[in-house]
Amino acid sequence: MAQAIRTTCAYCGVGCGIAATPTGPRSVIIKGDEAHPANGGRLCSKGTHLGETVGLTGRLLHPMIGKRRASWDKALDLVAKKFRETIERHGPDSVAFYVSGQLLTEDYYVANKLMKGFIGSANIDTNSRLCMSSAVAGHNRAFGEDVVPASYDDLEQADLIILVGSNTAWCHPIVYQRIQAARAARGTKLVVIDPRRTETCEGADLHLPIRPGSDVALMTGLLAWCDAQGVTDPAYLADHVNAPDGFWDHVRTGHDLWTTAQACDIDPALLKAFFELFAATPRTVTLFSQGINQSIRGTDQVNAIINVHLATGRIGKPGAAPFSITGQPNAMGGREVGGLASTLAAHMDFAPENVARVGRFWAAPQMASKPGLKAVDLFRAIDEGRIKALWIMATNPAVSLPDAGRVRDALEAIPFLVVSDIIADTDSSTHAHVRLPAAGWGEKDGTVTNSDRTISRQRPFMALPGEARPDWWIITQVARRMGWKNAFAYDRPADIWREHARLTAYQNEGQRLLNLRAQAAIGNDAYDAMDSFRWGGVPFADGHFPTPDGKARLVLTKQMDLQGPLRDWPLTLNTGRYRDQWHTMTRTGLAPKLARHREEPLVEIHPQDADVLGLADRDLARVSTAQGNSIFRVSISDGQRPGEIFTPIHWTDQISSGGRTGLLPRPLVDPHSGQPGFKSTPAAVEKISTQWQGFLILRGQEPVNLPCLWATRVAVPGGALYELAGNGDAARLEACLPRGERVEAIDHVRGSRRVAIIQDGRLAGVLFVTRTGLLPSRDWLIGQLAADDVGATVLAARGPGSQPDKGATICVCFDIGLNQIVAAIRDQKLVDVPAIGKALGAGTNCGSCRPAIANILAQTSQETLHAAE
Ligand SMILES: Nc1nc2c(c(=O)[nH]1)N[C@H]1C(S)=C(S)[C@@H](COP(=O)(O)OP(=O)(O)OC[C@H]3O[C@@H](n4cnc5c(=O)[nH]c(N)nc54)[C@H](O)[C@@H]3O)O[C@H]1N2
Ligand SMILES: Nc1nc2c(c(=O)[nH]1)N[C@H]1C(S)=C(S)[C@@H](COP(=O)(O)OP(=O)(O)OC[C@H]3O[C@@H](n4cnc5c(=O)[nH]c(N)nc54)[C@H](O)[C@@H]3O)O[C@H]1N2
Ligand code: SF4
Ligand SMILES: [Mo]
């Protein structure tokens, strides 16, 4: 067998190390890298199943101009010519790049250099604008530089961990496992602050289900409490921190416990318990993500958290820090090269001396001298015709920007659109004039930086498929064709890495903490062999901050007004992620195992609201906002607060006819960071009745278009499963079935229709539709895709002596369902998660489902208790 190649996970900002052993041209065995500092060998469900996503299904393998295949030369010449012409005619600010935290640092560096130093505009922004730009702005305000002052090791040294606006168990599962391990080892306390009761709250010491958007009130209330109880650190404040005029007066007025509890809409006793725990525990890490950043007051929310840490001296010490964790695998690398429109390069802003310095270093013909357009403004400028050529790389804004309907209109209208992606058809690339095939994970070669500043290598272990090329190569080819041959004459990622490292060190006598001087002369072999390392040591350990006077800054933050429900939009829409899907599902959507956890996009709603709206579990409902509407499957959940609903961000046009959350959020942004407030949009919900419902299972993964109201597709072993619902005659759905021997059972009275197509004894497709009855479990039928002697009995949808329904899949690694876990708990009297693991295997591999199992255990024990009473 081939040797394992050490690389880094394709997905989240935890940045887990992976040992990948290729077993064929497009197949690989994935294991956690035991030597990697982020994960020490662990992987979550998404990382574990990366091997299921490296096939070539849906890949873009050749450059395309319009619908036609083109040579690289033709495509690159066209891109260079169109950009040059547009710049000549309308100036540098008439073009833009929209890039991504999923690019490697080397890709990011050359894109930034091309736009800011050579085209001469700062119109390069990134999907990180939607993700952590409020944290960047908050760090800059407080520390003078965008430095994350924490590392994962702090999680093992803290006595209290506070998770604010973070569904860590699903979105940063290995960080969550490290937290749970620390709790087991040393009794670390855990507090979760989230309006929803997520799986992250399972087993937490406290969960504060605050009113959405009330985090500034909460944190300022906490600071007021610390001040009143003498928990602040006067010596640290005097030596290392500046406070703006009126700061303490503001904190001391109107932030008592009762007022705070009311603002946050939680029980004062619960709030007091949290305050007391905080006051008593100096080693505190406050970890935050999108519940904080994705708000129209996100930057103030970030600073409200940092204020508490600065005022109590809980920073720059082991186990004590505010910790912004990043979402994407290289969100941090993008920040380091300066890939946001609001930063210049290498942690420098647009101050004239920085513009001059970077211009000198790049020998740049025309430097951008001011910030460019931030993502939401950028797409508005496109809509208004001010941007005439756009290049999108490694992101899917037609799905992920707020008010995505408007974004689609802009993409349709722009005179010239280039999209570099690994996938042929995305909701964004369908509008492109030129599509460029990028190298994907397992093929690309370079570096990424994770949430705790650890830089790791992504290494290739597969050959480039078709004509796919790395992003850095594509960008430098265009730059050369635009006339800048020497400035972009790189032969390999290591050339770019060295230049990036040199720029971080260039005329940097300690003004900037980001300094990769030691990397500036690294050889090609050493770059290839590079071990993961963290830059910046323990930031601020000496109490010195990268501000002009060396002191950190408290920031006066104000709680925003929180509107009550509006007449037309009585509910508040919160949006976010599922455990086993990644964003627009272009990769996780290929993995049958990952599809099992949530097969359809749900709108989660509190029982009281469901009652008022006449909604039952598994109904279909339309969610509307002022921006648009989309249809979701109803899931009634008391984990929601009344008046608030939640939908996932993952579903797209490519895989569904509904469930598209991107159409719904309003495009309002934070005034400092420009980050959209994705987490609360006024919304309304109404029930949708359909005359029939059904499902379709097809061999193979080629997508089909289904003419009905509701259709969502997920990958299953050997094929795809579509859930369907609609009105009118369901017979027209049969057009989607392949040709072959047809068996059918049609009951006109009950309106049920079961059709199977068999080719050479193998199942090619089945369609089940009903107007009144129940539909059978899909599991057995899906299993028949692998059988080779299928006959007409397949329409019974169960085999002889077939197993009872397993229920919703909980453990994807071992394919264990809810019903199996409940039965095992009852029958075998299991009392804890390890016991269930022993009995069923569930939760013993990647561990991502352990919080879910704990939840089932708690509920089942409660039910059993009630039954006994
Ligand atoms: N499985 C999976 N993991 C991922 C990703 C993925 O797509 N799938 N994406 C990655 C990326 S890019 C990112 S950015 C991260 C995001 O990771 P997270 O930030 O953990 O994920 P979200 O689900 O967006 O939102 C987090 C929580 O914020 C809560 N929240 C909403 N409003 C408020 C509020 O006003 N106050 C507070 N305190 N909380 C609030 C929501 O209820 C939600 O549970 O995940 C990364 N990891
Ligand atoms: N309503 C709502 N919207 C949100 C959020 C939310 O919480 N709520 N979260 C926001 C956040 S935090 C984020 S990060 C965004 C994410 O949103 P997007 O960035 O739009 O989502 P992805 O699906 O990750 O898009 C990445 C694209 O790059 C392609 N790709 C993968 N690897 C490569 C590569 O190496 N090179 C190239 N060229 N292409 C590649 C993939 O096929 C895919 O099409 O969504 C944002 N939108
Ligand atoms: S936590 Fe999971 S998704 Fe994130 S880097 Fe690790 S294995 Fe990948
Ligand atoms: Mo993100």
C-alpha cells in the first residue's frame, strides 16, 4: 500500500491533520494525523468521510467559455483581455474579485497582490466578510491588530469555557471533543449562550437561551457585576488598558442584574449563577462564532466580550482568553495575506506609509490607496452597473450572500463573469461567461492557517483530473497575460510562500505581531516537509499590545434596540448549519453517509408557534421574508424559543426546489465590519398543503429536474434519493424514470402509485407516491440498488423477515438509527453514552454523534421514569 500523506482537512477552521493513504487514482483511506497539534488523531464525521467525496461526480474538468469547452490558452486570454479592456474603459474600480476562505494562502496572496498592487483597486473581498469580519474589526479596535489571542491548548488549561453563539458540537466538533475531554479530566465548567438549545448545550453546566441580539447587554451586565463585586483587575487596567471617556459610567448605569436579565429575556437566577461562576473562575476562555459575528452589531458584540476579558485581566495567560474561532479551513490565512477589501496586506491597513511600503515591496505599478467594496456593497455595485467584470473563486454567492435572489439578478446582468470552481454547475457558475476548473482538496498544494494560528500544509495525494489547475496557477497566468510577467513569475507554491513570509517581515520591527521571518528563505524541500507550527506564541503575554501606546482599548458598546414582532413578519428567522453538511454541499453532498443525518432542509419551530399556525411535524411550510420565500419541512422543537425559527444554509437549486435559505435574510450589515446580520430576519410561516407526497430513488448521481412543488435530493449508496410533494397528476413524474423493465402497482382509489424500473435484474429506479397513505421506509429500497436479482416483489418495499425501521440515522459511521438506540437503552437498561457505544458501536468512531446520543439517553430515561410513575 502507498504511504500515508500528511495533509489538513478540507473543511472547518479547527484545521485537523489528516493521514491520507491513496488506494487508487481516486480513492483514499482517511485517518486522523496523531502528530497534529489540533486534533491529535481525532476526526469528526465530515473529516472521517472525506474519502466519499474525492470521486469525479460533477467535477469541472475543462475550461469552458459559455457552454463550450475551450483550451486554457483561449480561456485565460479572454479573461485577461476582458479585465484589461474594462479597466481601460472604466477604471480599476470597475472590476472585482470575490474570493474565499477555502483558497490556500498562496492562492490568496497572488489574488490580493494582483488586485491591490497591479490592477490598482482594493475591490477584492471574500466570503470571510460573511463569516468573521466582525471579529477582525473587533480585534483591530481592541488590540490594534487582528490577532486571535488564544490557542486550543488554552481549552485544556481553562477552568471555565463559555461558548457564545457557537454550535461547537456540530461546527467545530473536534474543539468540542477537546472541551469534553478537558471536562472529564479536570472538571472544567461549560456555559453555552445561544437562543437555541443545540446539541452543544447537552451536558453543559449552564445554558442561557438569551433573546437573539442581546449579547451586548449580557456582556456589559457581566462587566458591571465584575466591577461591583471587585472582580476586575485594577493593576492590569492601569498598566495595559485604555478606556474611552465615559466608559465606566456607561457600564455602571442600567446594567444591573435585573435589567440585564430583562434585556436578555432570561431568568435572573440563571443569570446570577453565570455571573457568580465567571467571577469565581479566573481561567476563562470565551469562545465565539457566528451568533456573535453575524449580526448588524457584530463588532460591538465582539468588543463587549473582549472588554470583559481585558477588564478582568483574563488575556495573555494560560487558559484565559477571548477566542474567535474561524469557520473555513483558511479564513485565517486570508486575513494574514490581507484578502479583505478593508485590509491591505500582511496585517497592514491603508495608512499612507503602509501603501508606500507594500508598493515598494511589490514594485507595484499602481497601488490601491483606499479600501475597496465589501461583499454586500460589492454585489449592490454590480446590480447598479458600477462593477462590470467579476471573478469569483471558491465560493457560491448565489446561495450564501443575503438576499440571494438579488445576487442572482446581479450575476445575470454583469457584462463579464468568471467563476473558478471544482464543480461544473453551481448556482453561481450557471451565470458565468467563463468557468475555470480549479484543483480541489487532495490535489492542491500549499498552506492553511486554522483558528489558533497554526499553519499547516495541505498536500496533494491525487493527480490533477482532466485539465484542472491550482488556483494560484490560474491567477498568475491571468496576471502575466495582463502584462505583469515578472511580478507573477512563480513556478511553485513555495515561491509564493517565501514572498508572503518576506512581506510579513518587511520593515517590521515589532509593529506587527504577524512576522514569518523564519520562513522567508525556506527551501523547496523544507517547505514540502513543513511541520505544523503556530505563529505569534502567546500573544499579549507581556501585556504589550500593537497599538501606538502599547495598550489595549476598551470599547464603549451599546446594546442595539431589539424590535418586537412586526405585524406582517411575526417571527424571527435564525439560520445556520447542520452537523454533516458543508455550506452549499458541493462536496459533502456527494457522501451518502453524510446525507443520513438530515435528509431534508427543516424549519425548526416552537410547539406554541406551530399550534397557532396549524403546523404538524413533517408538514411542508413556506417561510417568507421581505426578500423572498422558500419551502421547508416542518420540525417542531422546544429547543427553539417561541417566536423564533431556524433554517439550514445548505440547500441549493442544484439539489432542491425549496429549502433555499439564502433567499431570505435581509442584506443589512454591521457598520464597522460590513458583515451581514444573518441570524435574525423578520419572517412569516404558513402551512402548505399538497395533494400527494412521495419519493424517488435512482441509480447513479446524475441530477434530474422534477416537475413538482417540493423535491430534494441526497446521495445514497449507489444512487440518489429524492423526497417529493406536489399537486395535480403525479404520473408526469414517471418521465424522470430511466428505461427498462417496468413493474407497477397503482391503486387509483387510494391514489397510490408504485413503479419500479429493473434493468438486467438490477434496480434502476423506483417511484412511490401516495395521496392518503403512509410511505414505506426508504432504507430497504435503497439497499436494493446493490442487489442483482430484483423482481416485482420490490414494490412491497420490504424483504422477507426484513428489519424493523431503524429510525433517523444518529451515528453515520456505524449507520445506527434513533429507534435502535432507544430500544437498546430500554431493553439493556443502558445508562450512559459509553455503554451505548459498547452495545451498538454508536459514537465510538468519530464521536460527532455523542451529544445526540446523550440527548436521546436523557429523553428516554425521562420517558421511562414518567411511565413508571
Ligand atoms: N457541519 C458544519 N460545520 C461547519 C460549517 C458547515 O457548513 N457545516 N461551516 C464552517 C463555517 S464557514 C463557519 S463560519 C462555522 C460556523 O459555526 P457556528 O457559528 O457554530 O454555526 P452557526 O450554525 O452558523 O451558528 C451558531 C449559533 O449561533 C446562534 N445564535 C443565533 N443568534 C444568536 C445571538 O443573537 N446570540 C447568540 N449568543 N447566539 C446566537 C445560533 O442559534 C447557532 O446555534 O462553522 C464551520 N463548521
Ligand atoms: N443565511 C446564512 N448565510 C450564510 C451563513 C449563515 O450562517 N447564514 N454563513 C456564511 C458563512 S460564515 C460562510 S463561510 C459562507 C459560505 O458560503 P460559500 O463560500 O458560498 O459556500 P461553499 O459551498 O463553501 O462554496 C465554496 C465553493 O468553492 C468550490 N471549491 C472548493 N474547493 C475549491 C478550490 O480549491 N478552488 C476553487 N476555485 N473552488 C473550490 C466549491 O465547489 C464551492 O462551489 O456562507 C455564508 N452565508
Ligand atoms: S473538526 Fe471535522 S471538519 Fe473540522 S477540521 Fe476537524 S475533521 Fe475537519
Ligand atoms: Mo464561515
